[in-house]
Amino acid sequence: MSTFSTPSRPVRRTLFFNSPNVPKQPRLDSAGTSSTLSFPSFPSMTTTPRKHATKSIGKPNSPLRNDVALSDWALTSSALGSVNSTPGKITKKEKALRASAKVDRFIPNRQTSNTSISKLEASESSNTSTASSDTATDSTQSVCESLQYRTSVAEACGIALNTRILEFQPAAPQSSKPVDLRSQYNRPLRPAANAQARRKVPTGPERVLDAPGLIDDYYLNLLDWSCGNQVAVALEQTVYIWSASTGSVSSLMDSTNGTYVSSVRWSGDGAYLSVGLSDGDVQIWDVEDQTKLRSMSGHSARVGVLSWDKHMLSSGCRDGSIWNHDVRVAQHKVSEFNNHAAEVCGLEWRADGAQLASGGNDNVVNIWDARSSTPKFTKTNHKAAVKALAWCPWQTNLLASGGGSQDKHIHFWNSTTGARVNSIDTGSQVTSLRWSSLYKEIVSSHGFPNNYLSIWSYPTLTKNVDIQAHDSRVLHTALSPDGQTLATCASDENLKFWKIFESMGRKVASAGSTLASGKDMAKTMMIR
Amino acid sequence: MNMLVTIDSEVKAYIKKIMGQLHKWLVSGKISKLIVAITSKDTGEVVERWQFDVQVLSGTVSAAESGSSESAKEPDHSKPQEEIQKEVQAIIRQITASVTFLPVLEGRCTFNVLVYADGDVQAPVEWVDSDAKTIKNAEQVQLRSFSTDKHKIDTLVAYSLGDA
């Protein structure tokens, strides 16, 4: 009964179904079935204001079916009064007579059936009854009667009596985030490198220097950065030394007329610079004194690449030969590696000096054992010249090699077994490769079309970032001794410095451990 | 098989409100069915309909009439709690496992809670009369039942197989 005392608007509209005189209706608690629902009575058409009727019928949230059920239910009480508007116009007395005449409750007599049907039809529009004071006997009889036609109507309509279907009206809250079940059921085995996991890499250069006269030749190696923090760059006939610590530039040497410098390479201790010339000469210069220590001639063509292993200097020549020079002795040439059919443009000793990797214009990668003059492995997977070669600093036997403009691939090799362990199709000529010593990453420099620097995570091989570095193809790169900064020079005659492996305060000491003091190194590495 | 629990505080509050009212009704034995209808947001069609039939066991009805609070304390012939919990666990396990045969819900969905209540029930404002939200040409699967001293719950899931 509580709803009756505090009826709120929507409930009232639903439950009380156009009964303006509800409050006047007496309660019939004696009937036992009375409730808030049993009250609605159906005033005759004449007494009901038309407004009420249309309002409740047209309401969207009280379906027609419910109204039927409701009115059905309401018949309990409506029948208590005299049924004035039933087709038969039965008076109160007649009705009482009829009710008493009924004996078998399972077979309602014809009159009752008629009434029930007509009630159903009429329930939508109007019905009768006003509040009237019946006797107790009268009401119980009519309850009996109403039960009968209620059941018959309910059977006909397939509605369960005495039940209501209630719905919790407020809509369920919406999910604030978009729900994608695929992420639940289709989880990747290995989480992809998402934006959060990816390292933030500055994409602008730290510093740009002019490099006028830089020869645009893929097969040369004209840039190197020493462990003493000096950058050597060869511009045509001249080798310049740019000190990253002080920012001062000095010209180290000029080649004689008609020749040009085709390669430069710092020795491991950073004191000496080896210079390869286009006439096949290999020179060693003391940078501190700016004097030439010795000249090691013998190559028949230009020396495009050089690589140091302690006191051993290997030189790659245009004729495909690789000579190993012991720079300490007069007879400098100690061995010769011959397995390239075309110009050698990539040459790299492993950090421990046990193996030498070489790449040539014959699209071949050779891995040499230092003690043998026949290659340990010869790899022919690349489809273009192999200039980019790099040994992994944290996994000794891992070699990365990048192919030229027809190949565009980076291959990763296990130099112990000779197996290719990974490959990347970069979509562009690979001009150089540098492993990071601070991160498990490798940076590749590229030519046409975008002249990118690309940073790849290894071994996931996900691309971390592309940096549009130069206006034309990046020819040479070199890593700073602390491993944080990459120097690149391109045929647009710019020398740029990129702090792509910024250490964020970690690992710097270990990276500079080969130097006298890691702390000092970090300080001196500030490029001015 | 994972059972997922919502961590959305809004959903939790929503369900808590429903459960509060359900508790009152269940204690007094006023409802006979609880329906959770999963409706597609795009089409408004009911795609899944979970029906829990509540049978109030005979002893309780009289107790509920005399006073619902007293009915809760009748130690006679009570079912051990572990057994009840086991039965409930079995149902939950079965419901969780039903993802294997229920069709995948496409698109965004919402849910409605319905109850089949007695005619004389007192309903708060939030509860309004509704249709049964049945599914046409539904496949029906009867799941396990469980019972306590007071109630017996039957579980039934209905779903449409779509075009298939």
C-alpha cells in the first residue's frame, strides 16, 4: 500500500489508468486481493474526461499488452460495483441473482463469458462503475465471478495472472572506454612495441657542420670518430680533424695532385689516423704531431675502406683484394684475403680481433677467420653492394650487413655458424649500420627516397623511429665514443650530429670504460 | 577459462542498486523469475536472455507471510552451506563455460534486468512494467540448478542463432 500513499508520477500514470476518482474508491481489504493495482476502476465514457483517456493510451512506455493485463486485474474491483455499462445493462439485483445461480465454476455460463469478452473489448476505451457501497456478500460473490472471467481471459491471451513483469528502468551505464573484444580473445603472443615502450628519440640534429667538396661516392668511407673524441672527415684531397671537445678544426693533410682521399680510419687508441688514397697508397698519420708516420704502398687501385685491429690495419681495395698490414714492421703486408670479385667497400674487424667481415661490390659478404686466408663463410644473399657492416657489441658473433640500392635489406648473421638469423627489408639503400652500445638497437642510414636514419630494436626488429636526416643520401656515419651521438655526412655536403642514443644518465660509465675515465668522458662529450 | 569481474564503479553501483531491491523481494518471496536480457545497442534486439526461475520452497511461504525476518532463522533440516556453495560454484562455472556455445555478440550491447513479480508487489519508482523481452526462434539451454532452504533457482539461457 505504500505506493498508494506516495505515488510518483510515472507509476501513477501506468498503474492508475485513467481513473480520476481513485481517491474516492473505498478499499476492499476484506477481499484479500486488493492492492494498489486493484483500485483502478473504469468510469463510464460519460464520466471520464476525454483528456485522460487519450493520454494514457498514447503513452509509449505502457505497452498495449500491459494495459490489457492491468485492466484485467482491475476488473476485480470494478466488478464490485454495479456493471452499468455492460451491454446487458444488468442491474445490481440481476447481477446478484446471476452470481448466486452459478454452480459449476469451471463452466462459466453464457452471460459471464459475454461479459468477459465485452470487458476486454471495452477495457481500452471505457468502463463503468463508480464508488458504491456494496454489502459484504455481494462483493465476495462478484470476486468469484471476476476470477472466472479473469482466468478465461488470461487463458485466451496467454497471460499469467497475478504476475507483473518489472524492468529496472535506468539504463545500464555506458563503458567509458571503447570495448574491443578482439584484444581480449586475440591477444598477440608477443606484445608489440607500442608507443609507451618505444624510446623517445630526438629527431632534430644537435649540430650541423658544412662539409664542402665531399665526394658523393657510395664506395668510399670518409668519416670516422676517434675514441679521443675527434672527428676525421675527408673532403676531396684534404683530411680535416674536428675536435668534438673544443670545436676546433684543423687540416691534417692534403693528398698530392691528381689523387683524392678515399678512406679514413682511426686506430683503436685514437692517436693515429690511417688514410687510404685513390692511387692505392695507405698512409698513417700521427694526429697530435700532424706528421705522416709511414706510407704503405702496394695496392694497384684506390683503397676504399680500412679497418684496424690493434696494430693490424686491413685495407680493402678496388681490385677486390684485402691486405693486412702490420704497421710496426718494415714489411708491412703480412697477409692477403682474396675472395671478392669487385671493389671492397665494407670492412670491419670484430672487437676481439678474431674475425673480419668484408663486403664488396660483388654483393658478397665474407667472414674471415683472422688466422686463415680463405673465408670462413661467404654469403651471397645480398643483391647489391655491401658497404654497411657492423658487429654487435653485446653478442660477439652477431654481424649485421646492409645491401645497396638494389637490395635494401639488412641481414643479421651468426658468424659462428654462418646462419642468417634475421632480416629486415628497409625499402631503401642501406649505406651504413651502427649498433648502439647503450640500447639494444641498431641504426641504419639510407639513401633514396627518404634519406632516413632508421632506428631498429633488436631482436624484435621493430622500427623505433625514422629520422629524415639529409636532403640527399646519407653516405657515412660514425658513432661518438660514448655511444650517444651519431655523426652523419651526406652528399648534400652537411655533417650532422644526432643524439639518438641519449643515455638518460645510465650506462655512460660502462660505455666509456675503454677510456681513461667514464665520468670525464661524459663531460668532454658535450658538443660545442 | 577466465571469469571476468567488472571494475567499472558505475556498473557496480548499478548492480548494487538492483541487488538491494532483489534482496527485499527474494526474502519476501515476491518474485518468480529474474531475467538478464542482453540487448544489441544498434538494433535494440534481445540477443541473449538469461532466466533464473525462483521457486520459493513451501516452508518459506508461510514464514514469509508471518514475517520475513523470522523466516531467515529456521535451523530445521537445513542444507549444509558447503553444499549450497558447491552448487552455486557449479552454476557459475557452467555460465562461464557457456561462452563456448553461445554465439559471439557482435557490436555493442547493453543489458536489462527484469523480474517477474507477484501482482501485489511494491515496486520502487525505478521499476516499471515491461514486456518479457523474449527472443524469437530462440535456442534454449537449461543449465544447472541450486537450492537453499528457502529457494530453488533454475537457470536457463536463451539465445538466437541469427541467420544460421
